[in-house]
Amino acid sequence: MTKILDLQSSTERLIASEPGKWFTGVDLQGTAEGLRQSLQESGAASGGVAICCSTGPAFVAALIAVIQSGRSPVLLGSKWPMHEIAAALSNSPCAALITDQTRFRDEFIHPDWDCLNLEGICTGGYLVWRNLNFTADVPEGEWLGQFTSGTTGKSRLVIRSWAAIEDEILALEEASGLPPGGIYLNMAPLHHSYGFCGGLIWPLLRGSALYNVHDFYPSACRRIWAELHPVVVYGLPFQYDFIAISPGTEVNTPRIAFSAGGPLTYEVRSKAKELLGVQLSNNYGSTETGTMCVYRDMPLEVSDHCVGWPLPNRHFQVSEDGVLLLFSQGTMERYYDGPEAAIPYTLGDLGHIRSDGCIEVLGRLRPVINVGGAKISPEKVEDVIKACPGISDAVVMGTAVSGFHQMVSAFVEIRAGVDLTEEEIRTFCKARLLPVEVPKRVHLMDKIPKSETGKIQGKYLLEMS
């Protein structure tokens, strides 16, 4: 944290989120001080402070202000729906929120919260705080809060220590072997563990100039990439996919082009290699653990199951039932609503450790669906539904039913121009599954909701059901 505060004395260009508008640490210092004073005057004397900022400069200024005030930051997605932001605040140890989202003025309506316009301090900015006595349980020590993406149906607040963040950054630095300086291009969201640690804090602390993309448009990102000549590009698989097929000038070949947030498939790797001339590097991690493995310059012929070699001070084991176990100082302390994390930490992936130390992820350890005592595999049902002509994607989850514990519910994404009914899909499944495995409900969708990192958001599907 001390190193982050020291950034305010820098007169070198530090961060930008739009072409030609770079900020130095000195530029951000005034904004951070104004935010800190507003926070003190708000009456929110204790508790964490949520940060919901879209641009890099506003995000860094808010982060510095919160640290200076002796508070702990909790990171929220700037593109989250308002009801999700409200729910996150209500189920967190946060007493206040700093945001540069103008929609708070009209959309955030809650009798227990007050709002202060920060115009003049932070463009479009607002400070929101609780006006009643704050009684939430606040974790002790110096920590940072990040929300999981809710892929299993529930988004949870992860508590990570700054020591764990530092351990992750030092591991990335040691494994990368990069020269100092240069320009970083970060396209990953700042509230996400991948974007925050490797795409924001790491380059800032190593003296690099950081360009942070806050609104992803493939052609614009390709143009920015071509103009900046970055030494490192941080992105997500779907972003490289779209940039590769987007028209524009040729981009340079950075020293590393990281990809994370979803599987780095052969299709994405081949497009990047053929159309961008870039050999992507896989970054394997999670909100709970930070970055665990890196596969540098992943060859096309390598299996999609390979996620790379463990970073320094990260050690893997495989349990008797094939689940990956992790020993690492970068692991979270706990979920906000749970006990301390166990050591070793049990990952949600089935895996294998090759003889050369490379980690292979063979599948997701997903909870079974309990239908009246019968255990159903969601992945088995998903595979059958995806084989049905006209279906581009499917998610199967267990939804609550009185008396039967759960029922099998399918959320199906139909290809454009295809006309399929719920009963036609169920008929297709009946010919290939046991009667108890056939979905009782099939929700037809134009698009399955996914997070900014491309992960399926099960919480929205559960709300729909």
C-alpha cells in the first residue's frame, strides 16, 4: 500500500483511459485528496469503502483516497446493474461508495443511503454513504475486497490481504522477466482480480505507463494497440477474438499478450496468431487465488487443457478424487460470509500435473443436482442439449422445488433465425438421457448472460427461474 501511495509523487505519465490524455501521479494527487476529504466529511466514519469507477485515473485516485483514509477498498464492477450494486453494498462491510457513474443520481434510490455530488473533484462522480448507524462486521487488518463472478449462482465477497496481492505481483514479475518501463495495454475490468493485480497494480508499481480500456470496442482497441506499441497486452479471450477479425492497421507483437477469464482455446489462439501475429499466453487463476499459472506463448498444437506452469511460491497437488489443491500465499483469507480458507485450498477444477510440471485442467468440479435423491450431472445434460441442431450454448442448473429438493432446469441459447420450442428440446433429450435427467424446464434465450470476463453468470439465471 505504501508503494501505491508513493505513486502520487511521480511526474512521469502514469495512466490513461482515452487517447492523448495521460495522467501523472501528481495529477491524480489533487483528486485523491478531494475524495479523501469528502469521505471524512460524509459521516461514514468506519467500514470499508466500495469503488465503482469505469476509468483508470478515477479508479486509481479513489483507491489512493481510500487507503489514505485508513479504510479498506471493495471493488465493484462499473457496468453492473444498479440492483446488483445495491445488493453488493448491502451484503458487504461497506459504509460508503465512490463512483464516477452519473446514473447513481437518478437510479440509486434507497432510504438508508445519502448521496453527495463530487463534480469538481471527480468528473461525473458521486459519494454514497449510509446515514444510519453502521453495524456490519468489518474484517480486521489491511485487506481488499473483490466479488466473484457468480458462475455457480451466487456472487460472494472475497477478502484478500495486501500481502497476498504483493505476493502475486512479485510472482508475475519473477516469472515474466520483463525489462522495466514500456507501455501496458489493459483491456480487463479493474474490479476483477486478473485486471486489478496484473493489469493495473503490477504495471504501475514497476514504472510502466498504463493505458486502461474502459469501454471495449474491437476496432478502437485495435487502433489504440497499433498506436501505443505496448510491451504487454492484458485481455480476455473474446477480446482477442473480436480484435483479430476487426479491420484496421497491423499491431505490434508485444513481449507478452496475456489472456484469462476463460479457456484459451485453439480457435482463439489460431486467430490471434494468423490475424494479429501474436502468440497468446494463458493466465490461469481465480478471484480467490489470484494468478496461479502462466503458459508463456502457448503453441497452437498444445491441448486446451494445458494452463501452464505454477508461478513462484505456488504448489499444486491432486486429491484422490482428481481435484486440484493449491498451496499459495496469494490465496484469499476467506469469503466475507465464511470461515478462514483452508490450506491447501481446494480449487473448483479437476486436473492433472504432467511430469514436466505443467498443470492440466480436465473439467469443472460442479455440484450435482439432487432430484429426489437421484444425483444428476449438469455437464452431461449440457453436452446433450448442445448437440441439438440450432443451439449455440446451454447451461443446466438445479433449481429449488418443494418436496423434490431440486429440478433440472436448462437455459438454452438459440442461434439467430432458428425456431425451436421447449418441447422439441425436451424430446431431443428424452432420446438420449434417463427420464430423471431430462430438464423439467427449458428457458429459451437469445443470449446467456455472461460477465465482463466471459464467464456465465448463474445468479441471473436463478433469478429468471
